[in-house]
Amino acid sequence: MNIGYVSDVVYPFVNGGAEKRIYEMAKRLAINDEVHIFGVKWWKGKSDIELGGIHVHGICKPLSLYAGERRSFREAARFAGSLGPIFKQDLDIIDCNQFPYLHCFPSRLFSQLKRIPLVITCTSFGAMTGTRTWVSSDSLAN
């Protein structure tokens, strides 16, 4: 099976829960399947690299993830507009990280044109509600 993950952040170049989840799942799936991660090129060197059996594709140059305290719309738009390389792959399924949303649209277009399933994985409750954290540290202390 050929599996494609779409996420603007790529572990270990950016450290966070969603990207770590994608990396850990991809690493395990790559034992028996072909796995691709399409993300922002946060590393130096070639755009396409192999990382623990995972094919990692840096599809655009990085911009700052944040504009002030919020995720950058400019970065999200650039990433979404750079997803053309997924059309070159013969994927069987796409798992798209839901945040920052804009890349879900070209991922959906690709899945419809290729007639393959698209999974949009929600890993951040705060992203959906606009809050910074799901549980505040004050509520944990009580």
C-alpha cells in the first residue's frame, strides 16, 4: 500500500504532538508499506529525503509558522498552494493533518480525482475551538 501524509510540520524538524504522531505511525507502516510525508522543507539539503524508511517530500520553503500568537495564514496558504507534488505519486490513501486547514482542500481534490480515500485527522481540540489548551493547568491542580 502507498500511504501519503500531508502536514506542513514534519518531525523531527519541528517538534509537536501532531507531527510526532505522523512520524511514529509512518515509521511503523513503512516496515511493510511505502509511506510518503508531504510537508514544508524544514531541513537543509535535498527536497526529497528518506527518514527511517519514510519518503519525506519538502514541497516548499519554510515561512514562520506564527504571526504573533496565531498560526500564519501566509504559511498555510503557501503550503496549500504547493501541494502539486502529491499528484505525481501513486497513493492508495491520504491522511491529512487538519490544521491549518487550507491544505485539506487540495488534498480533497487530489483524492477525488484519483478516487482514493482521504482521512482528515484532528489532533488539536484547541485549533477547533480557538482556545490555546484543552485543559488549563489550573483545572489540573484542583
